[in-house]
Amino acid sequence: MSVRNITKPVTAQAASLKTSLANELGRNQPGDVQPLILMEGGGQQGSKHVYVIWDDWRDLSAIERSEIIMDAFEEVMGKEGCLEITVAMGLTAQEAKRLNIG
């Protein structure tokens, strides 16, 4: 069996989106302005699903979007706060509508 680490360079776009998302998380103001952050679960279940609807990342892959979400949550909530997140999905408004999320 061969095990390899995947390393990807952090692009300027990804860094900018992470900063913007972390700032939005820190504000914690509900609304309908993108990025729209939806959280499902938590409480006694423990696990949380996080969906971020944001057209700004239409050019990024699903993996890059998830990494940005997790990095932003870690910046705001710390490593311990992120342990309950089991799904981190970034979607454009059109993708969210197709999946009936939001």
C-alpha cells in the first residue's frame, strides 16, 4: 500500500475567501447576504453540518471550498470548536437550489 500526502498551494483567492468567511463568522449576524452560512445539527447529536452558500467561489473545487470553510471555522472557533463539524460544503446559490439547501 502506498500512502501519500496531498499538498496544495494556498492561492490568493482561497486566502481572501477564508479571511472574508472568518470575518463573517465572527460577526454572527443572521441575514440573507452572501456568504450565507447554514448550520445543521449539534446539540446532543454532537455532529454539525455546515453549508456555505456563496457565489464568489464558483471557480473553486468542492475540496477547496470545504478546506476554506474548515480553516475559517478553526480561525474563529479554534481546533476544539471544529471537531463537531462532520460536513463542510461550499455551494453557489444555483448549486444550493438544485440540492434544496437553504
